[in-house]
Amino acid sequence: MKKGKRKVLLVVDGSYQSFETVNYVSGVLPTPGTEVVLLHIMSRIPDAFWDLEKDPLWQQKVLTVRGWEQQQQKKINDFMGRARQVLVGAGFAPESVKVDIRERKLGIARDIGVESRVGGYDVTVFGRRGLSALQDLALGGIAGKLVVKLTHTSIWLVGGRPEPHHILIGMDSSDGAMQAVKHVAEMTGSDVRRICLVHVIRTLSAGSEDNGQVFSEDYLRRRLEEASIRIEPVFDKAVACLAAAGIPAEKISTRVLTGASSRAGAILEMAHGEGYGTIVVGRRGLSTVDDFDMGRVSNKLVQTAKDRAVWIAG
């Protein structure tokens, strides 16, 4: 178990998805030793606009805008009250659930990034989609900016209403994969019901060509066996890490998936087929490309796992 407190920055905007994200956090995190900060960045009307109130032609419009702003303030205050009630009702100590509503300074995504960096948080959590219906399914808007920019910390991107107690961890032999395991060990507890460590081996058919070479069935079989053997020590190390955090061994399993054309696709298919609401990967794996902030697998999962919670371990 993580030494000291877990500190979680939970970004909300008052939307339905934000409330589902609060529900998810209330179910997945151990309540003892966890501090949650509910953060909302508010875009206020510029002060210069209110000067128009002195102009008779603008008075009615200014009153309308002022009423709208007050309504938005009331909505987010009500939302924060309900969100805090959910967390306290789930067992979080009242003093460990804090509300932070602040005005935008640099921009919403930038302000969140600054708070995430200076606040010493273990993870920053936010919903896949917010109040704007114009945010497309390819992950646009604020969430997309945060995924790219928050490279200094772990992030949880929550879509839909994911089941919080069943966790799938994508594994290879990279440092990033082991960081994902450590993140799960630090952020969860014995209440988790299932954790599966999954390694995906992409295989070629005997008739396929790679760099001009045609592979025999015997060669492909040996390649698969060797890859399966190589991942076993990694699995052992990961299981030991989870067990040391207090997660019972009977809740941990391992799996090697073969014959997949896409690692991310195979992981997501397994998550859907076997009821894993949370998918955890390292920010970078063995397929790291230096010009990108995230590895191919993590990036694809962020884009496609629309009804799951995707954890990117920083």
C-alpha cells in the first residue's frame, strides 16, 4: 500500500459525465488515506462587459448576462455539494474532500495543468466529455488537451459508467508497464475484485511477408513460445508488487493473448468481453517513438475506449 496519503485532483465541470466520474472515483479508491480535491475552473464574464450597464441601450442585455452568470454559479455550487456528498457517503472523511472553484487565468486546460503540477497530486482525473456536445468522439476539447499536456503525472480518463472494481493492466517488459502496475498497487486496495495482467503478442501468418521474408509455421510457433516465456518473469514481478500492496493473490490473474493485429484492440476487446471497467497502461511501452508523448497502445486506448476508464501511469 502507498505510504502516506493518496492525493487526487478530480476535475469537474457540472456535466453528467463529471458526475459519473465522481461516482467512479468513489468506488475505485480506498477511503482511508485518500484526499480528493474537486476542482472547477470557471469562465467569468470580463469586468469590462459590466461597464456597458451604464449605457441604456445595453442595460437589459447586461442584466440578462448577469442573471446567466449567477445561475451558472449556483449550478456548480449545487453540483459540488452533490459530488462531495457522494464521496463522503462512500466513506471518505469529510475533511479529506475539498472543493476548489476558481476563476480562469491562463485558460482552463492550462490552469488545471498548473494546479496538477504544483499541488503534488498522485493522479489527475477527468471525464472524457463535458458540457459541450460539440466535443467529438475522437476526444476533443479540454480532455484532449489534458491527455497530451499532463505528462508529469498519472491521469485517469473516464468515459460512460465504468465498473470500478475490475482492472485490466496492459503488460510488456518495459519500465512503463511496471509503472502501471505500481500505480495500481498504490491507488487501489483489497476491495478490488479482479486484476488481470494481459500481454498481447501480435503474430504473422505463414503466408505473410515482413521485410521480404516469408515465415514458416514452425518458426512462428517458436516465436510465440519464446515471447510467452519472456513475459513470465515480468508477470511474476508484477504479481509480487500487487501482493505486497495487500491485494490477495486469488484476485490476480495473468493472460497472454495471441494472433492479434492490434494490441490496443485486443486489450479493449477483452475488457468488453469480460467486464473490465478499468484499463491501465504505461504512458510509453516498448514501441516508444521519441517524437510522441504517448506510446501507440496507450494513445489508441485513449481514443477508442469510450465507455471505460483508462489510466495512463505517468
